[in-house]
Amino acid sequence: MRIFETSKTGYVPRIRIINLVDILFILLLFFIATTTFRMEQPNAVKLSLPEAKTAEALGKRQANRLLISVSADGTLYVGQERMALDRLEKTLREAKTKNPEVQLEFSADKSASYGTVVAVVDAARAAGIGNITAFTKKSVR
């Protein structure tokens, strides 16, 4: 003996596919929208970094770091702001007074002038910043 007679109830259970398609569409939109807002810091300038065998991968970013970039044509950027080389030491001194434990992250294009690289390091030392990290990319050789 059956508990439910299908002929008497007349209702056959079904899964409504349209509702599932709506939910999948909303999930797809959510994933597309969230992947475009990645938390990477954009570079002020595109650089072709020199290669080094001992290059290390970057860890988590800390708040007390200051990024300096030198492009192939010698243009200097502090963070996202373009800056003249003669104003760099003053800017670094101000950053050092705001945060005495500031760290300098320095990246220069491999075709940048050696004189510009030395001038940036000299300005950092004159400002009292001794912790300088130079960015390279891992050599595949």
C-alpha cells in the first residue's frame, strides 16, 4: 500500500531550473566583479627589471615602506608621483621624520642610467634611510 497516490495528488515534484540559472548568473557576475578589484599596488611606470639568481619573492606589504621607481628614460617616481631628483632627498627626509622606521623599496629599469641609481641611493643615505631593498626578477638560467 502506498502512502501517497500520485493519481490523487496530481503533483510531480520538479526542480525549477530557471531559479538555478538565475543564481548561477549572479554568482558569475560576483566573481567577475571581484576579480577586477585585486589588491595589488599598481606600478607608476612599467619597468624591465634586471635579473638576479638570488632574487626573492615579495612577502606581505607593510605600511612603513616607500616605493621609488626609475624608468628607462631616467624619470623618477616616488609612489605614484613623478619627482625631480633634486627634491628626492627632502621628500625622503620628510618620510623619515613621519616614520623613523621607513623602508625604501627601489626598482629601476635595467636600461636606467647608473648615475641615477647612485643618486637615489645617495639621497636615501643622506636622508638617514639605511634599509633599502632593490627589486629584481628571478633569473631562469
